Amino acid sequence: TAAFPQLEKSQEESLVDNLLQWSLANGLVIYPPNFKSYQPVSAPTTLYPTPFPKVAFQDAKDVQLLFNELYAKVASDEKFLFGIIDELAQFDSDFTGKLWETYIKAKNQGIVQPLSLGIFRSDYMVNEIEGKKPQIKQIEFNTVSVSFGGLSEKVGELHNYLNNHGDYSLDEDSSKFYKTEDLPISDSIKKLSDGLADGDYYYNNQKKSTGTIVLVVVQDRERNVFDQRLLEFALLSNHGIKSIRLTLSEIESKTFIEPNSKKLFIKSTNDEVSVVYFRSGYAPTDFNSQKDWDNRLILETSKAIKAPTLLTQLAGAKKIQQILTDEEIISKFITKNPETENNFSQLLDTFVAIYPLDNSPKGLDAKKLALETPDNFVLKPQREGGGNNIYKQDIPNFLKSIPEKDWAGYILMELIHPQHYQNKILRDGEIYNEPIISELGRFGTIVFNQESGEILSNNDAGWLLRSKFESSNEGGVAAGFGCVDSVVLN
Amino acid sequence: TAAFPQLEKSQEESLVDNLLQWSLANGLVIYPPNFKSYQPVSAPTTLYPTPFPKVAFQDAKDVQLLFNELYAKVASDEKFLFGIIDELAQFDSDFTGKLWETYIKAKNQGIVQPLSLGIFRSDYMVNEIEGKKPQIKQIEFNTVSVSFGGLSEKVGELHNYLNNHGDYSLDEDSSKFYKTEDLPISDSIKKLSDGLADGDYYYNNQKKSTGTIVLVVVQDRERNVFDQRLLEFALLSNHGIKSIRLTLSEIESKTFIEPNSKKLFIKSTNDEVSVVYFRSGYAPTDFNSQKDWDNRLILETSKAIKAPTLLTQLAGAKKIQQILTDEEIISKFITKNPETENNFSQLLDTFVAIYPLDNSPKGLDAKKLALETPDNFVLKPQREGGGNNIYKQDIPNFLKSIPEKDWAGYILMELIHPQHYQNKILRDGEIYNEPIISELGRFGTIVFNQESGEILSNNDAGWLLRSKFESSNEGGVAAGFGCVDSVVLN
Ligand SMILES: Nc1ncnc2c1ncn2[C@@H]1O[C@H](COP(=O)(O)OP(=O)(O)OP(=O)(O)O)[C@@H](O)[C@H]1O
Ligand SMILES: Nc1ncnc2c1ncn2[C@@H]1O[C@H](COP(=O)(O)OP(=O)(O)OP(=O)(O)O)[C@@H](O)[C@H]1O
Ligand SMILES: [Mg+2]
Ligand SMILES: [Mg+2]
Ligand SMILES: [Mg+2]
Ligand SMILES: [Mg+2]
């Protein structure tokens, strides 16, 4: 059977009608640029779910707990991080440097909360090679402000609704085009909010609902606010935990710290904050001045559990990802014990080659590769949020434009080549019909002790499929070149 | 305690933020004028739930099944309707006349479906007189295209969310301002979609899910589409019943009738229609030409169950409402049997005086009243959908402007004087702070045999509170002078 229903024009029109109105009635929405607070638009989505190999989908699930553990262990190993980040900070003094500097300040002032909440997303594309088992390959591991857990669940429900409603069916008997069991729905709204509740629970010495609240640190005029709100609403209705949203620059004026206990409170309500959930603070533009960094410091030294701590955020640096592709190094954090052996090799199998661009032997090889066969690579700085990478033919000129000593601030990563699909993207009511490629994200939540490395809870938290035109190098949904999608397993 | 929280400016701002984003994430939305299909706005709502007397709220529930039965019996009494409507048709040949004419045509062609589905809403305002029990007084009984069952459930959830989130609380301990048990949530989405499923069930000789579908007859570019969609989505997810939306003018081109069985089918999918659910066809503007009336006739003579049939729609005429205020007449349809005695008198208690304006002794009295004390009255033509009534001082001049023989097409109704409340209305992000008054609607669904009068199912289906500025005479939400609200029982 074909990957996608081949609908007639009138069928497609009624599909689009149903899709848009379902989206708008069910919170699958974002704010458009220059929005009014009462007027969203439907989030960009595909018309159809995109085929995804069942084995690869399962692989991503299988390795998630071990990946959570890996990054928790890294974040708990200050010495290891110091060795890497302290050097890296030179190349990126504006951001990695500031994160590190803020951590050092926090440490000097005293870090009173040993627990850290990881809300992670491991991103993959599928390498499909004729005759071989399709294999997930990791794009990156995100340890701060992972998004689309809210909209992901919604788009899965959307595609299921359209399938159940017969909108994908071609023939007159209106049966379903896809089997329901092939259209899984991510439970990421529930699971991610459960993760926040876990943080609250451990903050309160394993007691539920003591009235403490979650502080969501947000960007000013965030457009992807509904993705965040869906988690907040679930947190309140499933766990009775309230949340409040502040920007980084509001922290000083709207919160206060109890000097002895270092407990963090909201001024207007006297609410005690158990968890600080960062949906901002992952990019230089999130800090407008030293005051915002000072506010980040206030939060880091408070007793509230941070999701993530500065160390956990730094553990997600691209440089760390590169270093962890070395089996010897990764084995210091997670071990091949009989119980996890399978997952461990599954995890290693998700890595493609990632090279440093320094003067180590590996680095020197990589410099040659970057200049001679750039088409196989993407060059990444220590940044998050999309739009920062340099692709293929652009790499040599870019490298030549900066001093060679600064190259060490970048990593060189093998490009993954996922299959293209002729799905359609709907954006602002318009249908785009170009080949797309998809990226699977798997969410995870983990509570761990950053001082001892002990893990208190560790959970898979659903998944996300984002798709973008094959022709565009980056895939940010809010940024305008991608959309949320769901899988049809095959 | 005060009726409403007296919030500070900053508290109100964050309340509005939470309110808007909850609404947009949960389908409490409508399309603005000249909308794009992917861009809704939050529905106008009150900031707070509005006080409503518990006893009066219960009264409306208590009488709903009996009201459903009453109007089912009236719709089943063709002779009674003939005596009234045939005369009324003269005064309003454009609409009541056309409905009646179309019914007569259908009858001549042969009506093959004896069953009728009533989806009703009985509307009330509360008369609160010092020292007396607050009493619901009926504004009107709607038998066609009753709306806001979808948004009503949502606004109840909204006000509960805000209360649970502490957004209404004034003091520092962030407790709830209202008791949860005083903020009931209407279950009208579920109940109204259950009503549609009842129609499907009886169409299929009491079998569930045979693959038949519901045809929703809609207005072109309906702005209140999400209110309708919420019922459709529940119908699919709770009952597995699909629905399709067509305008009246699309009926001929997009459906066909099987000549022998008179079964109604959708051309593109061959789906058999069990229930035709009218969310259009209640106002003259819904019919653009004789062709639309012909299409209405096609539906009426099909085997599908209509919600409502033409007779059921006509039973909701304001004139019928007036006639039914006579205890002798109403007793012909519902009787004071020991079981229902209490409800029967409760039902009678909901009536205010309604007069004919004809040459009967009562009518002659009423003409005097209309001209001499118009401030006590509202004058109503045989129309639905708001904006048609004449109020108070406007009545004498209006009556004088038309021939006296045409006055009989109107009814004169005593004005109800509900209490004003200083709630606030939020519309397009702006807060309006003027005294408001509220109207309670109670939904009901009933399947009955229009030939025999037999009742097959009869259910209460939740409720609606709409509020409007006291200064505006009409309260249509979509029309722009009202909003959806919920109750805080007291
Ligand atoms: N090795 C790769 N092969 C193919 N495409 C890649 C590779 N690495 C990155 N990309 C593409 O570039 C995009 C951005 O890369 P990456 O996710 O590493 O950057 P980022 O700045 O951390 O973005 P974000 O955190 O917003 O997801 C990816 O979503 C993917 O589409
Ligand atoms: N007796 C009355 N006392 C006070 N207000 C009234 C009375 N009758 C009607 N109104 C006001 O006028 C509005 C419209 O009246 P009514 O509901 O009878 O008209 P309609 O055209 O059938 O409207 P719709 O079907 O859209 O609700 C009511 O919602 C109410 O606000
Ligand atoms: Mg990424
Ligand atoms: Mg990233
Ligand atoms: Mg009305
Ligand atoms: Mg009406």
C-alpha cells in the first residue's frame, strides 16, 4: 500500500477543514509573530502521519532510561565537566563561559539543593540502508528547555481523529486507512508533568501536594506557550500542583529567598517554589544583561530543584556529546552490566562519528575531513535552539573566516541521511507539498543527586516527531521551517 | 463574603493571561468576523463565575424532562399545531409560512420516519424578590439549533481551573476563593452528543454503531463552529459515530436518496445518514432561495431522523409558548399525575404572563397594556436567533407602524427582572466592567414518535449560563453583545 492516501481535491479540502478545526478546538496551536494574546493560529502540522520503522521506534524507547542515566552521571561528575567546560568556555565566553562562571559563583556561595531534575529529549534521525535494519542515529541530546512534549501528544490525537473519522480513506466504505495500532499517541503531556511532579515530591521529602508550586521561567512573548501550558494544566489537574510563569528578568522583583533556608518564594502569593522549570535560559538572547545572569544565580543557589541545574545544562553541550561517543569514556558513566548490556550496545549504536576540531590526532584528521569532504558533515557550535549550525559546503569558508585556534569550540558531525517522504505540510492554512524528512525525539525525566550521583527516579516520557522540508537544513517549528508530525509505524 | 474577588491590577493581569491561554489551549474559542480558517479568538467570557441561587438552579433541572415531554407531545399533535400555525403563517409568510408549507408538502409526499429527535434548551432568568424564594422564569423554549452546549462545558472548566489555580484568591495563602462544590461544570458536550447517538441508535432499530453517520446542517462561514465541533468530536470518540457538515444549499449536490427506502446517503462516501442535526435553518436568512427550501423538504421526507422535524421546530414558536401558559391547554399534553405533580406545578411556576395581540378578550386587554404600560413588556415576533424583539418604549411606535391586523403575529411578554452583578466581561483581550445580567439555559434531548406521541428516551443534557451587559436588551454571544459564563451556586 502507498505511504499516504492519494486524496481527491474535494477530499483534501474537507480533510483540511477537519484538521484545522480539530487543532483549534484541542489546543494544537501557537501564537503567530506579533500576536495578540487572544488570537493564536493552528500549529503547523503534516496532513498525514509519516512512516517510521517500528524497530527504530522501539530502539529509541529502549535506550531512553540509559541515556537519562548517562547524562545524570555526567552532570554529577563535576571534575569531568570541569576538564572540558573550563577550556570550552574560552571559545564561547559569551554563553558557555557565562554558564560556567555562574556555576562557579553558585558553588562559592554554596549550593544547598543537591537534587537535580532532568527533563531531557534525545533526538534521532533514521538511517535506512537497503537490506539493513533501519537504525536510529542521535542528532543531539537536549538537557534544557526541551519543547513540543505538549503539541506532540496533540498531533498524535489529531492524526488518530482524522483516521478514525475516515478522512484518510479513499474508497466508498469509509474504513480507516491506517490501523489504529500503527498510530501510537505520545503520552508526553502526562509524563512530562509527572516528571515535574516528581521534582516537587522529592523537594518535599517524598510527600505529595504540600502546596509548593512550580516556577516556569519563560521567554518574553513566547510563541510556543501552549506547548508549555498543556504541561502546566496537567500538572494542576493530575497532581494539584500550581505553576507560575516569570521571565528571567522578573526573578528579582517577583520572588524572594528566605535567607536561612534558601527557600524560594513568590512575593505576591507567598507560594514556596519546589521546582524551577526552565523554558528559557538556553540561548544568549535569553539574557539581556548581567542582571539576568544574576537572577539565574539566585535560582541556582536557592533550595528549589532546578530543571535543569547549570551543570545539567552544561552536560548537554555538543562538545560533551562528541566526547561521549568514545566507548572508553562513556564506560566511566554507564557500565555494561548483565542487566543493561543490550541497552548499552543499542545506545552506542545510535552514535555517528563526531569529531573535535582541536590539535589532538583525531582533531587533526577532522580538520582535513572538514576542508576536503565537507559534504558529509555538519559543523556545530556550543549552542541550542536552532539556526546555529554550518552545513556542508559552507563549512570550509566558515572555518577559514575564524582563527584556527577557535575551531576547537566546534564539533564536526557526520550527516545522517534519513529517507524522504512525500507527506504534506499545512501551515497558516496553506498546503506545502515537498519532500520532507523527520526527526524523532524521545523524552525522559530523571531526578538525581548531583553530589552523589544517586538516581531517585528515571522515566521515559513519550516522544515527538518533527518534520521539515528536505531542502531546509534546520527544523525549528516555531522558527518557521518545520512542523509537528506523528508516526505511522511500519 | 463578596460576590467577586476584588483583585489588584497585577493579579487581574495574570488572571487574564491564564484565562486566555487556558481558553485557547482548550477549545473555548470562536472565529472572529472575516476569519481565516486557521485563526480563532478566545470566546468572550466573564472573568468570574456569576452567583446563581442553588434552588433556582435545581428547579431548572427538575422541570427539564417534563418540558422535553411537553414539547414532544405538542410536536406530535398535528391537529393542535394546525389550528395555530396555519393562522400564524399568514402573519409571517416568509418564514413560519414557509416552514408550514414545507411540512404540508412533506406530508403529501409521505413522511417515512415517524421518529423525531428533540435537542432542546429551556431558557430562564431569575426573578429575585426580597423575602421570596428566587424563582426561575422562562424566557423561551428552543426546539431548533440550540447552541453553546459545547462552550458551556468549557467555560465551567475554565472557571474551575482559575479557582483551583488560586487566581481568584486575594490573600497570601493562595487558597480557593470558591468552594469546588459551588462551581458545577455542565456535562453538555457528553450529554448532547449522547442525544445524537440516541437518534442513531433508534434509527438502527436499537443497534449501536452500524456505521451510519450524523449529517450536521450548518451555516456557511459559521463563527460558532467550535461549539458544534466539540459535540462532533465527542460523538466520534464516545460512540464511534462520524459526522459530516453540509450547508443547506449543498444538500442536493452532495447527498442522494435511495428511492425505495428513502434512506439518505452522502455521495462522496456512500455513508448512510441516521440523524440530520440542524445547526442552520432556524432563520429566514438561512434560506437563500426556493432551492434551499426544496433541500429542507428532501431532508424532511428522507428516512433519517431529523433533529428537529419541521413540526418540532414549529412547536417552538413563540406563539405556542404563549398558548401553553394556559393551564387548561397545557394539561392536554402533560398531566398532573401523582408521580409528576410536583414537577408540573414547578413547571407552571416558571411562566410569566404572555399575551396574544389578537381580538380575543385577552388580546384586547393586552393591546391596551402594550400601548399604556409598555415598560413592563417585550414584544416578540415568531423568530429565532436574537435581534428580533421590540422592548419597552419602542413597542407603541412599532405597533402603530404596522396594520393592527398583523399584531396577532406577535406575542407580548412580561419582562423578567433579574439581579445585576458587577462581574467583568473579557472580549478580544479587553475587560468590560458594567453590570451584567444572566440567562440560564437547560439542555434536554428526547427521542419520540411523532405519530403516536410515544417517548423512547428523555434526558437532561446539562446547562448554559450566558451573561450580557444589563444595558443591552439582547444577549447573543456570537452577535457580539453577550458572553458565556458559569454559575457559582449560592
Ligand atoms: N548529524 C546530522 N545529520 C543530519 N541533520 C542534522 C545533523 N545534526 C543536526 N542536523 C539538523 O540540524 C538541526 C539542528 O541541529 P541540532 O539539533 O544539533 O541544533 P540545536 O541548535 O541544538 O537545535 P535545537 O536544540 O533547537 O533542536 C537538527 O534538527 C537536524 O535537522
Ligand atoms: N421576558 C423577558 N424578560 C427579560 N428579558 C427578555 C425576555 N424575553 C427575552 N428577553 C431578552 O431578549 C433575549 C432574546 O429573546 P428570545 O430568546 O426570546 O429571542 P430569540 O430570538 O429566540 O433568541 P435566541 O433564540 O437567539 O435565544 C433574551 O436572551 C433575553 O436577554
Ligand atoms: Mg535539535
Ligand atoms: Mg539542541
Ligand atoms: Mg433566546
Ligand atoms: Mg430562541
